[in-house]
Amino acid sequence: MSRRRILEPECLLAMVQKTLQIRMAGESGEGVLSTGELITRAAARAGYRVLTSKTNPAEIKGGHATFQVCLGPVPLLEAKDELDVLVAFNEEAWQKSGPDLRPGGLLIYDSASFQPPQDPERSQYAVPMTGIARDRLKFGLAKNVVAVGVVAALFDLDREVLCELIEQKFSHKGAEVVARNLEALDAGRDYVREVLPQEALFSVEADRRSPTRMLLNGNQALSLGFLAAGCSFFAGYPITPASDVMEFLAVQLPRIGGVLIQAEDEIASLGMVLGASYTGARAMTATSGPGLSLMVEMLGLASMAEIPCVILDVQRAGPSTGLPTRHEQSDLFLAAVGGHGDSQRLVLAPTSVADCFVQAVNAFNLAERYQVPVLVLSDTVLASRMTDFERPDLANLPRWERLEARPTGPDFERYQITESGISPMSLPGTPFGQYVATGLEHNPRGLPRYDAANHAAMSDKRFRKFSKAALEAPEPFRQGDPDSELGLLTWGSTAGAVASALQELERRGVRLEMLAPRMLWPLPDHQVGEFLERKKRVAVVECNRTGQMATLVASRYNHPFGLGRINVYGGAPFRQAELVQKIEEWCQHVR
């Protein structure tokens, strides 16, 4: 296989057929999230294609939480706006999620907690979940597993699979806890058989089971991608919603001889990463917006000293501590151009959970080859979203190495000026390979030098590899009609929402083409520039107020009609109906 091949993700473009969307909602601590995860895993093992989303409260204890799973027979691009089934653990859950329950939908509610008003347009099943767990089983903590049993009985999920999942989840707490949760599962199933109608109100066809299909969320897919890319050192500081990555790698890295350190802060974290990379390790850190802000000075050092590293930024709504558990795509300015001086870094953005694995591998390959920091912009949607995809072929992953120096004398030029801008890099202990990796401007040997001619020459050298890297950008995500005069640009997790909206618009006779580049900085001209040249009108769709991608694109390309902007910034991703409406309005305005 060619060493220069860059990894591309599986393209999930199948049209969504009949799907079923279920949401669990209630107080954090009631087991809402674990209920959703158990149901999701059981559905995936039954052969359903699944796509989840969840909301966590920012409070340490309490607060409203939801877990939503959409399942069907084909890969899913984006969740639906309306719910087919709502499982409400309390009255607040009904008040907040009830409006999303479609006419003809089903409400399953804890009758021991509240009594909703009668609704002739929807079916309502009263289930005393709290009563069954607390009074009959004498195990109040099992209320959520009772709910799992109810949903499993109504939608015919395999009991054996659920039992296996419960045993896996609770085995560390002992056999008695496992037995009591299995009893709670059967209590929920028995209640449906004894009290509720025998037939399920909804059914959805499953896909064939695949032994090579994986069920992961975005943070897990990223973590596995970093491991597959050869990451051997991680230093970080916990921060929502990136902490899952550090927790995952804390278990897995030592198993392959790697090292993970929880540093005192984000500044120290990136400093440790640069030190590890200087010695030859593939090194990285993970953070969110506030942490990335603290890393900016160290990013400048990585750029000037030309030390490869990977920084994962799982974006959340800001500024400052902002909305720690809510969604926004508002770190692009910081990632691409944040910092003093003319510094270089590459910015990648995965578009799906499966793509998280792919871009994690690509990030390390690009960092090592071009000796630059590479930032990977994920977000809260991708971080927590669970979906299924085929297991990657690990045997054929591309692996790019840094250009290794083989000095033959004492005048080693670590920062040799080359046509490509890439200079040979030695490891500590290499004979004649010693050099100083300094943040000061330096000459080719790494010695500080401050004259204008040297600074210009070294700046040009560093930027040559920067522009060259853009030519090896991962292929963008494309969908729609290439012949349409109207185009949509987007990035990150919003690509799934736009692709789904295009499918709906196509059914209405509105044809557009979308492009979601996976390299956001530098902008790859052969992808973004080519797309703009083919379109009469283009709008940029993103989840922030300031139109950060639109601004970067406009600063690079002079499109004759300018760029339209379609934005949401309330701490949540686009809803499908809202996005379809906004795109239709824009189409009508520009035609």
C-alpha cells in the first residue's frame, strides 16, 4: 500500500427508511442514561442500525437528563425531530419532552410519580416503575431496569441479550446486585404481559446482524483511532466533554506499553506532550474550549520548534465556562488562528462517529510527517452519540513517519531549509544529532538568530510545509446534486444534519449539493475553492453565532455573490424541520 495514502471513512449515504425514535427522560441519577444505553446495545445486537443523542445536566447532582435512540434497518445520518415513544420518569420529563411526541406516538410514564392529562391523539401507558422497584422488589435503584423491561417487552427485544448486558454492567458489584437487576428486568416485562396490550404499537425492520459491526460513541471512536495510529503518550486535565477520552486511554494505554499522566493543568499537559514528542513518542492531549485557550502559548512553541503533536478539542458552548454540557461549534477561530505571531497548525474535523476513528489516525499521520501541531475539532454531539459501523481494517491503516535525521558530522541542521519545508528530525542520543528545540527564532542549526533575513527565510520554510499539507487533506464529505447551482458548506457533526435535510429537500424537488471538508485549516483549495467555483450561490451552515467557517472561507476566496449564512447557537444542534425551513428560505431568497 502507498505510504502516502490518507485514510478515508466509510460513506454512509443510504436513504433512511422506516425508523423508530425512543427517548428516555427524567432526573439525573434516576438511571435515564443507563436505561438508554442498555436499550441501544440490545437493539444493535438484534441487528438494528442505531443513532443516539443525550443531554446531561451541568449540575454535579440532579438536573434534567435525556437519552434518545433512533433505530432502523439502514445507517442513519441524523435523528428525527419527533418522537415515536417517550419514556417519562417524572412530570418534568413529560413537560419538556411531551411536545416532541408526535400524534399517534406512545407515552410510557411512571404513574407513581405523576399523572399526565388525557391526550386523544397519543397512546398512554401508565407503569408504576417506582412502585414496582421500591415496593414489590424492595430495590428502588432498579427503577430504570424496570423501564428497560417494559420497553423490551413492547418492542420485542431479546431477553437473553438484555440479561447478558445487565450481567456485564453490574458484575463488578457482585452476584446479588446482578440477580436483583435481572429480577427488575423481568418485573417490567411481566407487567407488560399482564396489564398492557400484547402487541407492540410500533415495529421497525432490522438489518441483518454483522459480527464485524461496532457500537461506539465519538469519544470512544477517537480513542481507538489514536491507539491505532500509534499514540504512546497522553497528558491531560479533566474537562467536560473530553474527559471520557482520558479515562478510556488511562485503561488502554498501559496495556500497550504507553503512558498517561493527569497533569496539574492544560498548560502543563501540552508541555509534557511536546517533551514526549521531542523524544520520538506519538503524543497527544485532549481538552475543550477553556483548556485549549490555556494551551495557545504552547501551541506557538510547537509551531516554532516544529514538534509534532495532536490536540483533541471536544467543543462545547462558550465563551468562558459557558454551557459545559451543551453543543456549539465555536472554537474554530481559536483552533485555526488563535495565538500570537505567524504560527502553523492543521485543523481537522470529523463528520460522524465512524469518521472520528478515521480522522484520529489522519491527525497523527499529518502531525508526524509535517512536524506541526494538529488539532481535531469534535463536539458534544459526536462525543456522546452512539452509532454502529463496520470495524476498520487495522491491518491496512496508513502510517506516515516523521523524517528521520542521520547526521554524519557535528554541523547537523535540524531546521534545514528544504524545498518541502520538512527538515530531518533527530532523537535525543542520536550521534551528532543534538539540537535545541527553542521558541526563539533560530537558524537552520537551531541557534537563536534575530535578523530579518533569517526570520523571513525560516518563516517561508515553515509555511511551505503548511501549504503542502493542504494538498494531502482527507477527502471531504459530499452529497447532493453536483450539477446544482446552489451549494451548502458545513463542517463537523452538522454534516449529518445537512445531509439529512438534503434528502428531505430532494423529496420536495429542491436540489442542492453539500460539501463538508475534513481539513478546516488550511482550507484545501482543490476541495473548497473548486466547490465555490462551480456554484452560483453558497451558504455556510454551522452551529455558532459568528459564522466562523463562513468568515475563514470568505477571507480566502472572493466569491462573486458572497456567502450566505445559516446558523443556530442556542446550545443545541439543528432540528431537521428548522434546518430544512432555513435552507428553503435561503434558496427562495437567492433565486
